[in-house]
Amino acid sequence: MKRKKGTGYLYQPKQRDGSSSRVFMCQYYDADGHRVRESTRTDDAEAARRFLNTRLGQIAQGQPVMPKADQVRYEEAVQDLRQHYQTTGSRNMVEVEKRLKHLAVFAGRRIANLGPADATAYVARRQSQGAANGTINREVSVLGRMLRLAYENGKLLRLPVIRKLKEAAPRSGFFEEAQFKAVRNRLRPDLQTAVTIAYTYGWRMQSEVLTLERRHLDLEKGTLRLDPGMTKNDDGRVVYLTPEVKSLLSAQVDRVKALERRLKRVVPYLFPHLGTKGDHTSRRLAGTRIKDFKKQWATACKLAGVPGAIRHDFRRTAVRTLERQGVSRSVATKITGHRTESVYRRYAIVSDADLREATRKLGKGPSATETATASGEAE
């Protein structure tokens, strides 16, 4: 028999030995009048009463009541998040796993019990490990997305408020041409080609330049492309080669072909381990794709007198160069892969042409027509 919604009570059930359980159970009737029995998971009468009142309040407000939602643990929520990202393709899974590695401190916890205090404790822990605020914010964002997804799936009854930290201003480093050449000259030839591509077009080194295959290069047409899905925003990209880049890539293709003859197999990559002098890799890695060259980069920067320089500065440098050459921002973003013009605001990039035009206008002053109009309005 259906009962009126919003009614319920507490009780302590009998155990097998005839004694009463210390933990309170609650019984109530949902919005459809169906009876629900649920453990409050506490032996404190006041806490149990609050638990029951929370359930009754949810019923009164028309909110769904899911007794099992409070039992969902971190591991289940993480698995749902992974599945969501994998099916939608909205995030790079390598990056996600990197964030989840640190969030594993919440393993075994019920997500219903995670709140602002837990987020604050996590932030303090990561700061003590030397993590930057920006890095912590990216990790906390993954945690927040996980909880929101659980809420959307009916596995979490309320969303906790998790605030982000104030981040440092975006890096604003640039490579002047002399600095770039000084660093490049201290790298071996194949890496010189890679950094020249990044410097010229503002492409990301690890995820875009080093992932290139020979099929992405057309020396006859003079183009280099990135297929959709190879970039951070998943958009494809095509650029035309400058004479310098074309010459360097032609020499790089010759190096790869020589490697193929030596290994007697096809090497599809544009930047494979060559296994030659200067490429400190074992024969086992010869022909496999170069994934990074942090040590070689750091050494070259140190020898060139710019220690600590980062390759991401190539992106800002390329944008600034395109601005100085008068390339429209809509075209520049197609080359560098920035989806919006926000990079110009973030890095406060102003072209020389803009500054000259502003100065010209300041020096010119108001025109005679504007002055006469202003005088007439004053009268």
C-alpha cells in the first residue's frame, strides 16, 4: 500500500543474536509513495535524524532520492570520467592520467564526503611538493569535472564548492633571432630542423613537431600539414614552407632515407632516432620516433647563454613575428593553431604598425572639422 510522501522514522533493527543494532536505520516514503529503507551509517541519534530530514527535504523539493548515491567511491567516479573522455574525445587522455596520478590521494573515499576542506588540504599538499598554482588548478579542474559528471549521472546528490587558486601571469618569454640561432647551432642537425619548424610556425614541439611523419611533408608542393586529431584543438593545419625550412626538411628526409637503407626497413617518422654520432641512443631505439630531447635542449640553452629558456616560447615568438610582418590575426591563428585571438590579449602582443599608427594619431591631433564641431556644440 502506498503511503504519503515525506513521512518517515528512525529505528534500530534487531540483529541475529537478538540485540539491537547500534546503527540507526531510517524508513521513509518517496515521491511515488514507495517505502524506502536506508542505513544512516551512524549510531548518533541526532546525526541520524539530520540524515532522515535531509531525505525528507529532498522529497519535499521534488529532488530525486538515490540511497546508493552516498556509497559511490572515488574509483567508480574516476572510471566514469575516463569513459566520458574516451567516448567524447574532449580531452587528451595522457594529460588526464597525469592529473589523476596526483588525485589518487582520494582513492577509497566516498565522493559524497569530498568537500571544500578536502580540496584545500589537497592544494596545501601539492604546494608543499612544489607544484605551481596553475598546475594545481588543472588537477582540481579534473576533480571538479569528475564530481560534476557523477552529479549528472545521479551518483552524487550535491556538488561541493571547490575554488581555484590565483595563477601567475602567463609567461611572456620570446626568442630574439640571435638567441634562437645561438641555441640552434648547438643542437645536432635533425633537432635543428625540429626547432626551426617550431620557431617559424609556432607549433608545439612534443605533440605536433615530433609527431610528424614523412607523409605530412610534400616537398614538391612545399607544404607541411598536421592531420585533424594531431593538434590540441583537434583541427588540421597546413603551412607553406619557407626556403630555410624547406632546405632543412629536405636534408632531414635524406637522413631518414639513409637510416632506412641501414636498417633495411621503412621508417615513417620525420624525426626518428638516427642512432648516429650525436644521437645518444641505443641501436634498439634507432628508427623509433623521438619523443623529446629535454637534456639536449637544456645543454644547448646553457651554452648559448639563455639557460632556462623553454620551447613554448616559440609559440609566442611566432605570433609576434607574424604580427610584425603584417599578417592578419585570422591568418596567423591558422598557422600557429590558436583557435581564438585570446593569445594576443594574454601576451599583450601589439604590432609595431599598431604603435606607429597610434603615435601618428596622437601627433596629428583633432582635425579642423572636429574642432569646429566641438565649438558649435559648446555654444
